[in-house]
Amino acid sequence: MRLRIRHDIVARYDEPVTLASRSLHLCPRTFDGQYVRAWHLDITGDCRQARSSDAFGNIVYDCAVEGPLDEIAIAAEGEVEVDDTTGVLQGAPLDRIPPAVFLRETRVTMRTPAIAAFADKAKAMSDGTPLDLCHKLMHLIHDEVEALGADPAELCGVREVAAEDVLAEAAGTPADLAHLFIAAARGLSLPARFVSGYLWQEEDTATGALAAWAEALIPGLGWVGFDAGRDTCPTDAYVRVASALDQSGAAWIRSADRGGIPAVVMVTAAADRLG
């Protein structure tokens, strides 16, 4: 599937800032099954940009815009061609850290007794193989935890809700459900990580084209994606952008401003099918 993506992030200030710094995960990589035909990142103002690759293999743009500024606008746009690999990541971006690191707990993916019991429930439903276990975990989350819509501005930020609280509330945003999957998978000794990306859908949703899901490392297959909110492995409608231990490391944007009043952030994201 060939998709055109447009992602806009606009921050407006009640009082001008003297410096706006941004760290951006807004550029997808090319790998087997995902080919970036064209991609452009535009930032308003006289902006200094530095491109790099982080430890997780993500493309990162760090930039700083000097003020005074009452607005900063960022637009990412391009075309990506995606093949349906049934969620299996083939020829993926190089990770610079060993898989065992993805067993590490974070503040939002702690393995509490409630998470352990939930993971054991999924394990009891499976045939014991890692792949089937992850599928059963995905199905269990989808059946028992309501998938809530999320404002695009919220998805562009960082969710602070712990996986245990998502389970207790039996409801969560796409990022929350990904964190729940990750916490449970790691509790079963399966390396797992958070993924941010785009999703083409036939009908408009509250989140637009923004998406979040999880990946688990399956012996013999490699990294495989699981979208518990939609109860599916990523297809050719998904564009993978960034991954990390949790959402904080794969967030679309991290901001630091000097002076001024905190910004009102407006986010839109759209995916159109071209072929």
C-alpha cells in the first residue's frame, strides 16, 4: 500500500519565548517491507537542524529556533510504500542495544502482582509458544480493556499512566494499551518495546492517523508487532516511525522553551491511500 502522510504540530504562546528547542521523532526509516519514497520536515523560522540516529535506531532531528516567537509550526510530510508482513519486522533499523534491555521495567511498565496475574492468564490460554502467547495476550487486552480514543496532542506527548492503572480502569488510549502489553510480555520474559507510527483507516477517527502499538521479540521470527487496541498485527496500513522502552523514548516531539507562557499545542495527522 502506498500512503501519503501529513503531520502538523503547532505551538502557540500567550507570551513570546526567546528560544524554542525540539527533539523530533517524525521521520520513518526504510527497511524490508517499508520504503520511504519521499519525506520532508519543515520547521518555521530560522532553524538549525541536526539529524542523528539514537540507540534504538530511530531518526532524530534536534532543532532550536531563536525568538522572540509567539508560534512555532512543524510539518512532516511524505510518501511511504508498505508491504503486509503480518507484523513481522524484516530488515529492521539497527538496534545498538542488546535485546535483554527490552526486559527492563520503566515507570509505566512495572511488573506488579496484578500485571503478573494478567500475564499468567494469557499464558494459560496459549499453547506455550512465544508467538501464540503474544497473540493470546493481545486478544486478552482487546477483550478486557476498552480502547479509548485520544486527542492527537495527547498522543504527541507522553502518557504517564502506569500499566497497572490501565488494567484496573479496564480502559486506555492506544499508548496505554501498548504499555500494558509491554509490561505483561516482559513479565513473561519476552523482550518488548513501544512503537509510534501512522495508520491509514477508511474512516476518520479522533486520533487521526497517529498510532501506537507494541513489538515483542519472538525466537526464530525477530520483532513482531501487536496492536491490542485493534486486535491485529500491523498490516500494510501501518507506517512504523520510532520505538523505545516506552512512549517517553519514542515520543513524536520533546520540547524545551525559554521564557514565555506554556504553549497551546494543536496537532493534526492524516494518511491518504495513493495505491
